[in-house]
Amino acid sequence: MAMKTTALIMAGGRGERFWPKSRRSLPKQFLSLTDDGKTMIQLTVERILPLVAPEDIYIATNRDYKALVREQLPEVPEENILCEPVGKNTAPCIGLGAEHMKKKYGDAMMLVLPSDHLIKYNTIFINTLEDAIDVAAEGKNLVTIGITPDAPETGYGYIRLKSNERCRRAFKVDRFVEKPDLERAKEYLASEEYLWNSGMFVWKVSTVLENLQKYLPDTFAGLERIGAAVGTANEQAVLEKEFSAFKAESIDYGIMEKAKNIYILTGAFGWDDVGSWLAVGRIKKSNEFGNVIDGNVITVDTKNTIVQGGKKLLAVVGVKDLIIVDTEDALLVCDKHSAGSIKKVVENLQICNRTEYL
Amino acid sequence: MAMKTTALIMAGGRGERFWPKSRRSLPKQFLSLTDDGKTMIQLTVERILPLVAPEDIYIATNRDYKALVREQLPEVPEENILCEPVGKNTAPCIGLGAEHMKKKYGDAMMLVLPSDHLIKYNTIFINTLEDAIDVAAEGKNLVTIGITPDAPETGYGYIRLKSNERCRRAFKVDRFVEKPDLERAKEYLASEEYLWNSGMFVWKVSTVLENLQKYLPDTFAGLERIGAAVGTANEQAVLEKEFSAFKAESIDYGIMEKAKNIYILTGAFGWDDVGSWLAVGRIKKSNEFGNVIDGNVITVDTKNTIVQGGKKLLAVVGVKDLIIVDTEDALLVCDKHSAGSIKKVVENLQICNRTEYL
């Protein structure tokens, strides 16, 4: 009989690139950025339902967002919402999920997924995950999903594959590399040997825990103590004690750059990491002038502009290539070419302690 | 003894070029567009106080704005607020003022001034008005103030002077011409014989009434009946009856293009008709990046932009040459080169019966 398939959805991020819609109290994964009105995390859960039952979906987040997860994902059991007491990057987060799954099922197939990416072709995505599960089920393979680059992006990690070593449809991974500079990214693109690291992983719970034990033994020991306390009166106290002692470490750096038996599947399912407001221009339906308009908006002689209106009437006249986002207490007017500078606004707000806008 | 000096300030306009700040319920003359926080009409009154006592200042407006006038100009007696029952352009408006002044003083010197222009050099302005009063006091002269053009503007009327005919510092007027096309405006500019029509006039009450009698006899007859009823129980009824029967006519077309003895004084007092949001960029203090900023605003990499913030935080990133105006219920984002298209927004709102935004 096939192993139970579970999923850990990572939803602890506090992105600032969708300010002023995204706030500390409402990060990107809880926003709706698509025309269907569903939030990113809702779409993430919906997408994997053909493979994973709601009671086998775990959400890793933190206490501040627990209420949002409950509200947006009522189908996920409350005990599956894992609140990290403090952010320690992805390795402890994934380990925490694995301990819960081990406690419940002994072993299980584990999908690890970001909560804030979009995928256009859900059927292809499910097929890819099924292939990944097949590869992860053989021995002690760690499987990752790579995205075929179409530009020398410097904002992603890259994964080099070995085109002559395969396991089923997957390639053996030669190495993980962190975000490159532009020159190196161009080399990677030209080499046709590198894929983008999508942050999606598939493995058995037992496999990832073994690798944690091998490469991050201190973290593993703490995770085991947390696992032992799950369901006991001490659970929360042990979680807080152990977690605060963990070294912050990404799964990429902590394990994937060192481990053996890593395989990569190419994901050709219309992936978008929705990295900035510019993505909304790609994702949402635009009108004949290239404008993407939501809300109470009048446009005159306006082109290629994203307008996310709020309650008030927004009149936009004679502009092009702008991002205009209205919210209850803050409004952004930004040139598309300066979307990367929105973080400067957030920095300024932090420096000036204007926390009401963060 | 010198004649009493009175002023009629015309404040019935319903401009739409300052939308969304200006509304039907709050036109430009009642807005503050300068750094001192005073409204246009308040500045207009303050400016002439060296020449005219508050009780001799009359405000021509309509019923909708009477409360605003009372609120913004508490020093002007209530009986001096003349509410036109219906707009009939400037000739009936000026005639109405003249009748009130005649009733009170028999004859008086009358300054006629728009309520929504700015003047930078008040002392020079007062000197110019004093010169105009001297010219108007001689015989039956009609005196106008002309602005020396610095560009071939097509938005103003022009006045041709006769450089060889003078009365004191004033030139005799050859003719009034309505707003020209660009080619003609260029000719006017090159000729050095044309000044812009500022809409400011100085004359005796008796002189303007005589000219009304001569060139607009029907209107004059009605005005006389209104004048006779001032202070009686019938005043309002007569005003409404007569006014509604008047032909709408501008003072320029109705009298100035036909009358004799018209003189013009050049006004070199830093005049600005504040015709659009662009004017705010000229009038208000700009920072080192050429931005004119009011309110709760953060700018990043932004140049030559006018931001009129409201209550909410306005973050402006990577833009230039924009006009951004926030109000309680509407927000404008407009390229400076498209300021003339703001009226299209207002038109659209009218067509769609979205009167709450007008």
C-alpha cells in the first residue's frame, strides 16, 4: 500500500514587496492577488487537494498569523497549524513539520511547498508532484522541483543538474548554488544546466529527518525532543525552549548543498513567485490599454498601469507604467521600473517608527 | 473730497480644474492653494484692504456659496454678499453690484476683481489700482488692468493698446479680442501691442451704469428695478424675476468691445490666474527635487511632482512630473502634461451621474 501523502505549507513570511496591501499583520500569502478573489495560501491548498487530504495538510506559520490561517483555511485542522515561536529559517520549520508527521503516521510522503507562489497549470503541477513522489519513494531520495529559467534572474537560487544521471523522469542534482550576480546568472542561463530553485521539495519524513540528523545534529536533537512532547502538557514549553535555541538555517544551505541522492524534476506548470506588484500585471486580466484595474477607478489616456483601488474614487489621467495601490490608511504611487524601491518606503517607515503603516 | 472706493469681488465660479479638491460645493476661490493656508478669496480681500474698507467690499456669488463666504470672510457684512439667483455671466453680475453701490453711496469708485487669482507683489498691485482710480476718476473712463504676456497663451482674452494715446500712466485701448488660436496668439505676442485681459476693472459706478444703459438697455432697465427694490420687502422677488430674464452676457463682449474711453494699465505685480494644478507647482515652495509636498507623504526617487496629501499616508516611488491629490473620497493621479484632461474625469462623472464626486 502506498505511503500516506502529507504536505507542509510554509506560511511564516513577512514580505514587504506588496506594501501597502501587505503588512506585518497581513503578509502576501494571505492576500488575494488574482482575479478569482482567493488568497495565495487558499490557492496553494486547493491546488494539492487531488493529492493530499485536508487533515494531512500542515501549515507552518507563527502565532501572529494563526487566526488568519484559521479564517482562510477552515478545512485544515487546528492542530495542523504549527506556530514557530520564532523564525529560524526553513530547516527547523521543515523539521518541525516532519516531527508532527512522524508522530502521527510513523512515516509519510512529505510535500514541502511555499504558500505564496502561483501556478497556472494545476494538472501539470499535480503530475509533477506525482512523479516526484515516485522518485522520493525509491530509497532515500530528496526531490526538488526546478523551474526552467527564461531570464538571468539574480533573485533566485539555482540548481545544477546532471543530464546523464536519471531516476525516472528526474535528473540527479549536481549542486545547489545561492543567488548569483548577473554575470554568473547569464552563464547559468547559457549553460542550459541550471534550473531555478522553486523552494518545493518532496521526500519521505524519514529521509528528511535522517538528513537533518546527519547535517544539523543539534537541530535534529531538539526537534526530536519537540516531537516527543507533541500531545503532552509540556508541548508548548518544549517547543519554545528548543526553537529559541536553534541555529537559523535554510534547508538549502543546511542540507541540500551537502546531501547525496538529490533529484530534480523540471516544473513546466506556469510558475510565478509573484515577487512584486509587477507580477499582478502579468497575472490579472488587463484591458485593451494594458491596464489592470480593480475597484472604483476612472482612467483617461492611461496605459500599462496597475490600479488597485480601494473605497475612494481613483482618477488616473495621462500616465503609463505606474503601480497605484490604495488601502484604508496608505496609498502607493510607484513607477513600474522602481518596484524594487518599495522596500525603501517600508525601511523609512521602520526607521521613523511609523509602525501603524507596517 | 475723493470718492468712496468700493470693490466687487466675483466669486460665483464653479471651476473643475482643481478636481478632486474643487467640487461644485467648494470651487477654487474657496480653496487654499498657497503655503499660507489662506483661501483665494481671503487673499483677494486681504490684498485690497489698503484701498477699500471691509464694509465697502461686495461679494457676488450664488446661494450655494453664501455660507462659505460668511465663514471665510466674516469681516464682510452679510448684506454685501450678493447672491445671483442664476448665473448670467459678468455683465449682469457687475450691474447688480453697481446698483447696490449706487443705492448706498449715490456714486462711488468701483473695483471689479476676480476672486481666484493670485498676486505676488501686493504693493505694486495697490499702486496700480491707485493709478487706475486716478484714470477712472477723470471723466467717464473705463479702466482695465492688462498683464504683459510672456507666452502665446490661448486661454486668455487679449487687449490691444494704442501706445501713442495716454491718460496718465494708462494707455488708450484700441480693442478687446477674445481667446485667439495659437497662430494669432503668437502674432499678438510678437506685435508687442497686446496685453492679456486680467478681468480686473476700475470705474465709477455711474460710468459703468451709463455704459450698461447704452449697450445693454434691457439688462440696465431690469437692474434699475432691482436697485429700486433693494431694502424693500420685494427685494428678493424682484431680483429673481429680473435676473432670470437677463440675457447672459460677459462684460467684455457686452460693453468693453463696444465702449469708448477705455484705458489699460499694465499690471506688473506677479499675476497668476492659477488655472490648473500646474500653478500649484509654481506657487508653492518646492524642495530640492522640485517636489511640492503637502500632508502625510513619503517620496523615494521622485522629481518635479506635486503631492497634496490627505489623511492617509501617501508613498510616491520613482515617478516624475505627476500631480497627486488625495481627498476624503477621491484621489487623482495625473501626469503634468495631461492636466488639461482632468476635465474629462469630471465630464465622465457627470455623464455617469456620479454626482457625489462632483
